[in-house]
Amino acid sequence: MKEGVERIRQLVEQWSPEDLLRWAFVTFGGYVEIASGFGPEGVVLIDIAARVQPSFRIFTLDTDFLFPETYRLMEQIEKRYGIRVERVKSTLTPEDQERLYGPALWGRDPDACCNLRKVAQEAVGVASVGYQHPSRADPGPRRRAQGRVGREISPSKNQPAGRLDHRKSLALHP
């Protein structure tokens, strides 16, 4: 069994990003979701995905504190590719956060701010777009350089990685 998995891993290592995405869309259909923070790698992955499958799901963790340029980029991508970026937000509004934790929490305690605006919404809110967090011990989608989580499928060090979650749904991320 272990040799079979290793053989598959070696085969997948040779795939182009297009091959990986094509396989994912054919194999998992509507269960494929792409997470993006709209950095260079994410935008490239979106472009490749749009060429392989014109209609696909994409989501981002919207902290309500993203740069205006990021919001403009999301709008440009939606128009260019005819897709809708699903914005997953914290249930805590920025105003409530300020009332409860004081002003500019991101400057005083960035870890606490990220926990409120990103981590908590990933565990709860991302499920609303279809991704289901396998367990609280699993930190969720990561780049290849951030370590291995779950059963990953990684085509090469310069190509996007994917991860099969407990539903056998593929989460792709740069």
C-alpha cells in the first residue's frame, strides 16, 4: 500500500498545475474550492483554474481590514473571469471588536486580532462555502512551505499544492 501511494506521489510530482487542476475538477467536480489571499501565487492559480474550468468556487477570508487594493483586485478578478469571490467574514464586526478589545487590536496584539478575524472564521465560516474543517487540531489549508497537513497532493515545489479533506474533497491553495 505504501509503495502504491509513493508511486502515485511520484507521478503527481510530474504534473503541471493545469494537469492537477484538470484532474481535480474531473474527479471532485463542485467540491473543488480555491482559497486565495490574492497574492501573486493565488492570482496565478486563479488564472490557471479559469483556463481549465471556467466556473469554479473561490473564497477568501475577509478580515474587513484588507487593503483597498485587495478589494479592487477581487472585483477585477470577478469581472475578468466571470466568477464570484466568496468572502468569509468574522461574525464579530470591526466596531464590536473595538468595543470589546479596544482600538487597533492588530497593532497591539496581532495574534489575537488574527485569531478573531481569520482563525475563528476559518473554523466556522469556511464551512459555509463548503469546506469543512476536519478537526480543530488541523490548522486548515496551507502552502507547501508551511508544512504538510492531511494527505497532500503536491505537484512540485513551484506548483500549487492540494489537500484531500475528510470528505475526500480537494482543497487547492497556492
